[in-house]
Amino acid sequence: MSALLESIGYSDWALHALVWLPVLGIGLVLWVEEAQAKTVAFWWSMVVLALSLGLWWAFDPTQGGMQMQSTAPWIPGWGVSYSLGIDGISLFMVMLSTFSTSMAILGSFNYIQSRQRAFYALMLLLEAAVVGVFVATDVFLFYVFFELTLVPMYFIVGVWGGERRIYAAIKFFLYTAFGSLLMLVAILYLFWKAKTLLGFPTFAYADLLQVPLSGTEQLWLFSAFALAFSVKVPVFPLHTWLPDAHVEAPTPGSVILAAVLLKMGTYGFLRFLLPLFPVAAQHPTVVTTMLVLGVIGILYTAWVAAVQPDAKKLVAYTSVAHMGFVVLGVFALTVNGLQGGLIVMISHGISTGALFLLLGMLYERRHTRTIAEFGGIARVAPWFATAFVITALASIGLPGTSGFVGEFLALLGTFETHPTIAFLATLGVIFAAYYMLPMVQTVFFNKLETDENRKIEDLNGREMAIMAPLCALMILIGWNPTPLLERMEPSVRAVIERVEAAGVADAAIESGVRFVEAPPIDPEDPATLAEADVASAADADE
Amino acid sequence: MSAVIAPVIALAQGGGQAAAEAAHFEPFLPGLVVLLPLLGFVLNGILALRHGRDSAAAVRRGEELDLGDRASRPATHTLPTWIGPGVLGAAFVITLVNFARMFGADLEAPVIVHYWTWIATGTFTVEAALQLDQLSMIMMMVVTGVGFLIHVFSVGYMRDDAGYPRYFAYLNLFVFFMLVLVMGSSYALMFVGWEGVGLCSYLLIGYWFSDREKSDAGKKAFIVNRIGDVGFLIAMFLLFRAFGTVDFVPVFAEAETLVYAGGLVTAITLFFFLGAVGKSAQIPLHIWLPDAMAGPTPVSALIHAATMVTAGVYLVARSSVLFALAPLSSAVVAGIGVLTALFAATIALKQNDIKKVLAYSTVSQLGYMFVGVGVGAYAAGVFHLMTHAFFKALLFLGSGAVIHAMHDAYHSTHSHEDAQDMRNMGGLKTYMPITWATMWIATLAISGIWPFAGFFSKDEIIWQTAAFGGAENAPYAALYSVYWIVALAAAMLTAFYMTRMMVMTFHGENRTGAEESKHLHEAPAVMWVPLAVLAVLSVFGGWINVPEAIQTSWVGLFGALPTGEWLHHWLEPLTAQAHHIQEANLGELAHSAPFGGGEVLWATISTAAAAVVVFLSIRFVGGQKTVPVAQDETAPSGFGAVLLNKYYVDEFYDRFVVQPIVRASRFCWKTIDSLVIDGAVNAVGLVAKAFGWGVSMFQTGSVNTYAFILTVGVLVILGVAVL
Amino acid sequence: MITEALMLSAILFVIGTFGVLVRRNAIIMFLCIELQLNAVNLSFVAFSRMFGIEGQIFVFFVMTVAAAEAAVGLAIIISIFRHYETVNVDSFNLLKW
């Protein structure tokens, strides 16, 4: 396989193709007949998916840095470039995005009845944007893609959504835009700083990593970035847009939202927060705050989820709980924690995406999502019940499913550094059963009473084609996550090492030493420039 | 699954020599033991789904066939009948081969068969590997052997059930996870089995899911079990922090670097014990097991008596080294065990549901096992686990045969009487003699009457408890005296309530009803043969571990048995380290009976006392007048009511745990989430709106106003510029 | 000379301004605006005696713009009149919040 990919020069053009193929698809979808739009969009997304699978072989698992890099100037005057690349952190995010998009499109065949061409065009635009987010190695480009995801999502919720769709769409938009504008300010500050210190304008991620920042600066910039990403994740208490957006969004919108858009937040943590601001990222106050918020997210939203009458809202809240495990894993700042967080991201993408798809199928049959309306569905739809139970179990982290591996590693990693926090978070395991099992029971078990429920059809061929790969992945990753873990490990280790390199400073913060401004650097003088690299560490010594 | 069967790696605790010795033991396809039940699950699962689709179509057409309805007998019976028990039989045969090989090999160190790397993050590695040693071998024998018998029994018991293939699918999956639990080479892998069996327990308790009560019971079991699972997880995290691994062999090899009775090892063991408390239904997490009786009776026999619930005991026995290092934890284990033994036994005194009696009896007997492993008598605990698997599985299957007959009887007249209530039984001896005889054997065994299996295992536990308290430096010595006295009292209660159950079920007048009693019948051969096999095991199972001290007396048939304390010696390689730790810290255990007088005398007294209680119980219960449920108007009062209502523990939890959490959840949702957080968000929006509204007041729409303001503005600016 | 010209220009401008503020007829207001423009034009011409030809050139620009504006403005007023049958500006407050 590797040889085949090499012979077609795969690694030179694959990332570009993954970003631009969906964009080409938009034209195609808008051009064909309304009735064919969904078929065309689905097969087009399958092509993109197939293309992205090649990354598995093309990726070199021994390297921690960016791979398959390519760059071209975009706005040279400002140092903005169009540059792409992937590493172990983004590899699976890209594959998750293309996979989820295909499944979401396939799952929307019945759900979307009006303005189909526009809908599928937006789905493809969304795909291009999220893939762009994960492969961009230029911070400006990243920001453009990051914001671009809002546009199609806004319309998907606002046009094809439920009754309160306008409220939900605006809330979603404003919430996230609010966060990301602060990030834009921080990015510009970084740019300005880089220009002053390095002597040339640049937005390149690799260059910005070289910019020395004092501890105080790091804390401010960290806060701005963290706010933007925390809204996306979402971290408690910035989560209230999520239930509304999920409940109002059409099924495919919910799937992409849960499977991919939330991951952009935690991806941002890993890609930007930790490497760019290592000193701030291990400031005890920062770490404690993030960990505590993560734990609150796990326990609190589990409780809130448990009493929801609306099945979709329940699942939406569980997303916050799951992402809490990721936050925990990331800010544990251990290899296990980070790897666990990444697996939770993948696992949550698959299992929660699948839950939303299943709930969408249920809604198509019954036109309600109120849990109490159902009962005994397993009698008339055994395949449906089986798929749902498997997915629910993966979601609550039963060993042998992907959810367990992620949560276990995230908790293990957290326990290494913060046992008390990890202990509290482990209680989430109980509450996961507390919110999920009653829902499964009420919907699928108990007595089959009403005629409406009796008429519910089992999964059809198309729906089985959606659920089969999802369920297979949940179980496969549960039993053999090592191939994933070994591809992530070098990149994760690089992040941890970068943070630890700034660890000397960390010790100083703890002992109460105040930060001092970085010494002035003359960009003409290479000696001071080299010193700048270690400036943040040097803070500690003074 | 790239299950390339790797060459056997003998991980040696004692260096190269042990490795060489261990090499004598060649495992025979151990992976297949695990894989066969999984295969059975997959095949039966496919059959179940295909069958489910057909029955779903019938349900949709309006042909209401309730699950468990005898009228519908699907044609898809033949394959599951062969696959379900078949895979178990094959697994049992493979286990026997392995046992025979290990028996001859004199294995010193565990043999680990590696398959693939399950999790590897760079700093944490768990292999998907099976560990074969003396302890896992005993467990494998029990799981596949007793499991096979119960599968066979199920063929008869579940014959008329609408979900027959689904039942066998779940049952096979359970055995798969149980084998992972006992064969896994690390705590992490054990945890996979640990939660997996919990899942199967959930599915099987709620097997007749149309009944709300039954699916509630399944849910309750799962959630309560998860409370324990948290303990297991935390213990694993602590282990990882201490040793950087959760594999058995390296952990136990390095365990002694931990401080004896230190905080860390105490915390690890207490958290593990929390897991055990959940899984093995000990106080305070015992509440799920009686409810779990909602499942089909063979399930109760397999999962909730013979195998799954004993996983906690297995866990403590497996971690013997750690528990030996933590005397406080051991005291807690024994204390909870003895408390549970007594507590559950008292509840069992007043229950009328035959399965509830057995459920509380199981809880009580599990308590004994914990006493055993809590006082460092790990072999004794495992011994009782094994004998209990025989006689309690027998009791459950026997009760299943009774319920089966009762159900048929009531079905014939379309009566809706309770087929499980002993007040509706009585005099069944004449209708089902084989069941009666085998269940009496099991009752005598559990009551601790010589020469049945329970006598040896239970007496050994009580004896070891007393001996532990008498050790030179025993911590909390006085406590252990209380323990063994309470354990003895609970044993007497056991004899009483078990005899009561037998008398109410099989003796006296029949109370089923004149018409119904004509339809009472003995179980078919497919059901009574497993009963007979288990009865044989219940009689002779205890003889593998006759204490050497009494081997030559009448208790040990004057030395006629080929070996004394065989199980002790068999498990020696695994328990030696723990015993070594104990002896180093506690000094020599007092192996004599507490009041002197010799072991033989005490054994005689013990069995005589149990016999007296059985006799008294027969007289007392036989003398009482029992009336069928329909005519029973007496409500128990006083302490009897407390016992009947299980000390109101469920009510207590509902009131002080469940309801507060639900209320807090609602508070979080309605108040914090909707009101405070979303309120704040909407408030920000409102402020912006209000500001915009205020400023829009200038927007009069009148051209003149605009012109006037413009002019004034220009004049003001000019004025400022000039001045 | 220049003083007189500027005086006249100022008087015309003030008349124009008051006309815009006080009158309600759109046509009259429009004429007053033209008056203001022409007052400014007068100043430009007057100043061009002191500062050179640019002032006069600028007057042409103003006149051109004024002509264009008159065309568009009158067209709007006519269409409003067709709609409302009045050119009283108090009757139009569609832009009110």
C-alpha cells in the first residue's frame, strides 16, 4: 500500500486534495438535479474519505513533527502563507472528519427534504473547513478555517433545524464568535511580537513556536486562546449553546457538531495552548482551573443529562461530560493523559455521532424525541436496539469498546499528577450509567404499549450500512487501540517535552518568583536571537 | 485480532531456574478456551437477530407473544441448543487437558500466553495475554465445568422461551467475559472481564425486558456494580503510580517494596475491596443481588451464585500479596464479610420467595469467602468458592426445576399465582423426587454437615479465623474472636433457613391447588442430569481439602483419602508469598482450636450442632401452619417485618441517596444551567439589545430633526475648533 | 471687496440653513440646500482672487455634483410624491426605529 501511494506521489498532494476536493464537490452538487444532490454528495464525500484513508499508510509513525508539509505564499506582505501538514495529533482528526461527514450525509437522506442542493453544498463546505482546520500549519490560515466552519453550521442549524432554530443558530454563532475574536487579538499580538523579534512578518506555526514570550504575556495569550477553544469544546460553564444547537440542528448537523466541531476545541488545546504557551499551560492556577472545570463538566453535565426528557438533549449533555475527560487528559500534562484524551476524542466522535444518527432515525419514524413516549422498541426493532445498546455502551466507556480505552488512559494520566481530581472524575463512570441506562431502558425495553411504537420499523439497508462501520470501529478500537496510540505517541511526546522544557520556569512560579519581561532582543544580532529561544525558561532564573 | 499464538513466555518470579521448571507445563490452546464462548456468542447472536426480525414482524402484525410465552416455540431452536452448551463443553474439555498437564508439571511460576499488545502509550503497556496458574486453573474449571452444566440445564428450562437464541448468546458472552476475568494476566484485563460480566448480568437480569420490574433490576445491578468498579479503577491507578504497571507478575514481584501496613498498600487494597464489595454483593452494596433474581433461574445459578459474584473473592485471593501487606484492609475484608454473612442470613429467615432465600443465602456465603480471604486463608476462601459453586448452583437449578413445574401447573389453569412463592408449594417431594433428593444434598452441604462439601470449606474458614486471631502479633486480635463467633452463629442460621426452605417447598401438604397439582411433574432428564452431577460434586467436592490435622480421624475417613489439604498445596505457589509476609509480621499462627480440645472434637461439635439445627428447623417449620399466598392474611410485625423488608436498606438508599441525587440533578438543570448560566448569557444579549433600543430613540425618522442635530453638531465642532 | 463677498456668502448660507431647518416642503428644503451650495460657491470665487484659480475650478466641481444631486433628489421627491401625494417631510418617518 505504501509503495502504491508513493508511486502516485500521494503525500505531495493528498492534504491539498482533502481540502479542495469538497470545495469542487460544492459546484458539482449545485449543478446536478435536486433529486440527485444527495447521491452525488454522498459519493463525493466517499471519494474524499477513501483519499483520507491513504494517510494511514503515508504517515510515518516514527516522527513527532509535521509531515507531508507544503507551503505557498498567500499574502506575502503580512507573512501569511497557505501551508498544510499533519502530525500524529491531527492525523486521526482528519480521518474522523471525512468519515463523519460521509456517515452524516448518508444519515440525512430521509431527514433533509427541502433545499437539498444547498444543504449538501453546505455539508461539503463544512467538510473542507474542518479538514482545513486540522491540516493548516499557518495560524492565519487556521483562523480562517476555524471561523469558516461557523458559516455552514449556522445555516445548517438555522435553515434545516427545529422550531427554535433561529435562537439556537444565533446563540451558537455569537458564543463561538465571541471566543474566537479574542483569539484573533492574541494571534495578532503573537504576529507583532514575532515580527519584532524575528525581523520578518510571519504567521507560520513553526515560526511562532520560536517566539520567546514572558510568563505574563503567556498567561494573557493563553487566556485568550483558551477562551476561544473552551467555548468550542465546550468547557463548563461555557457549554449552554451546545444543548440548544444539538436539539435544534438536523441529524447530520448534530453529527458533525459532536463528532468534529467540538474536537476543534480540544485540538486547539493540543496544537496551540500547550506548545505555544508552555509556561502558562503548567502554571498551577491554570492547570487547577482547567482540571476542576473538566471535572465539573464530567459530573455536573452527567447529572443534568440524567434528568432530560428529550433524548437528543440528553446525548448533547453527555458530550460535555465526555469532552471533560479530554480536558482532564490534556491538562494532566502526561503522555498517558494526552493519548487518552485523543482516544476519547476519536471515540466520542464515533459513538456520539452514532447516537445522534440513531436518534435521528428514531425521530424520522416517530416524530418525537421525548423519551417517555417510547417503550419496548426492542420488540419490533431488534437490530435497531442492538446497534443502540452497543453505541450506548461505548459511550459510557464499557471495557472492550473505544470509550473505555480513552477514559481509562485519560484518568490514568490525570491520576499520575492530580490524584484527587482523577478520583472525582472517576465517579463520572457511575453517573455515565446513571444517565444512559434509564434512557436505553425506557426507549427500548419495558412494555410495548402504544400503536405508534408498534409500527416502528427496524433498520433498513442504508441505516445498517451506516451503523455497521460505526459499531465495528467502536469495538475494534476497544480491543486494539495500539495502532492508533503508536501513531500518536511521537507527536504527543513532543508536546509534553516542549512543556517540560519550560518546566524550570514552572518551578519558579510555584516558589513565587515573579515574571520579568523578556530582555530586549536585537533582531539584527543573531546572538540575542538565539537567546530568545530560552527566554521564557530564563524568566525563572531571575 | 492478529492472534498469532506466540511462544509461551514463562515469566519467572524466581529467576531463570523457575522459568526452566515452568517450561514443563505446555498450555494447550488456552486462547481457544476464551474464544469458543465468544464464537458461541457471535453465532447465537446472529441467530437471535434473525429470529428477532421474524418475531418483530409478528409483533407488528399484532400477534402478541409475550416474551417467555410458552405458546410460541420458534423453529430456530436446534442450532442454539447445540452451539450454546457445545462451545462450553469444548472449552471445558480443553480446560481439563490443561489441568491434567499442569497437574503433572509442578508449576512454580505463572505461565503467560501473550497474544497482542492491547494498550501501549509509551509509558503504560497492557498486553492482551492470558495467565495460567493454579488459581486461574481452578477458576477455569469452575466456570467452564459448572457453566457447561448450567447451559445444559438451560436447554430444558428455556425450551419454550421466545428469545431462546438470544438467551444463549448472552450466556455465552458471559462465559467469555468471565474467562477473561479469571485468565487475564493483568488487572486491566481482569477489569475488562469484570465489567463485561456486569454487562451480561445486566442483559440477563433484564432478559424479559418487557417487564418493567425486571429491566429495572438489571439497571440497578449495573449501576451498583459500577460504584464498585470505580474502586477497582482507582486501585489500578494507585498501582500504576506505585509500580508503573498493572500486570500481576511484576506487581507482586515488587509488592514487598511497599511499606507493610503503610498507607499506600492499605489504600490500594481497600479500593480493590470496594470493587469486590460491588461485584460480590457485600454490605453496603448487596442490594442488587436479590433483585437480580428477576433473571431466568439458570442465570441466577451461573452468574449470581457460582461464578460472577465470586469474582470479588477471586480478586482478593489473586491480590493475596497486597492484602497480606495491609492488615487493616484484611480486617475490613473479614469484618464486612462476617457482617454480611450474619446480616443476609437473618434476612433469609423470613423470605417466602424461594429464589430470594437463595439470593440472601448467596450473599451470606460470599461473606464467608471474604472472611476466609480476609484472615489470610486464601486457599480456604477459594475452597469455599468452589464448593459453594457446586451446591449453590445445584440449589438454584433445583429451585429452577421447582419453578418450572409450578409454572406449568399454574399455566395449565391460566392462574396468575406466584410460581416462586414457597407458600404456594409444599409436598413437592412426591412430584419431583430427584429434585428433592439433590436439593437436600445441597442443603446439608451448605449447612455444614459432614461429609458434604460445605462442612470442610466452611469449618475451615471459621477455624482459620480463630487461628488468625490467636497469632502472636495479630492486629485487632479481639476483633477476630468476635468474627469467628459471629461466623459460627451465621452458620447456624444458615442451617435453619435452608432447612426451612426445604420443608416449605417439599414437605407437608401440597398448597398449589387441587387442579394445578395434577400438572406438577419431575424435571426432564436434560434438567435433572446436571442436578445429579452437581449433587455428586456437592458430596465429594469437599474431600479434596481435608485438613491434615483431622485427616486420620473419623472426619477424614481415618486417612482413607489419598491426600490431605490438596487444594492448599495446589495453590501454594501463589499463596506462599502472602503467607511468608504474614508469618514475618504476625508470627506463627495458632493452628490449634481456640479453646483447646483438639480439632477432631471441634469438627464433631460443629457438625453435630448443624445437625441439631437442621433437626430443630424441620420440627419447627414443619409444625407451623403455612397457607397459600392467596389466603395468607397475616402480616408479619415487629422484627419479622423488618427482616421481611430486608432491614429497609433499599428504602434507605432510595430516600437518602437516589432521591437526593435526582433532586440535585433537577436543580443543576433547572436552576444552575437554565437559570443561572443561560440566564447570564441571555442577560448579556439583553443588555446589548437594551442599549441598542435606547440609542435608537434618536432615530425619529423626521428629516428636520436630523438636519437640526446635524447643524447643531457642526456648530459645536466649529465652536470647539475656534475656541 | 472680499469682506462684502464673504458677508453675502454668509448671509446666503444662513438663510439656506434656516430654510432647511424650518421649512417642511421637500422642494423648498431642496432649494435651500442649493442656496447653501451656492453660498459656498460664492466664497470659493471670492477666495480665488487671493489664492489663485483653484477656487474657481472647485466651483465647477460643486456645480456638477449639485446638478447630479438635483437630478437624483428631484427624482426621489417625485416618486415620494407619487406615493404619498405630499412632499411634506413630516409625513415621512419610515426610518423611525
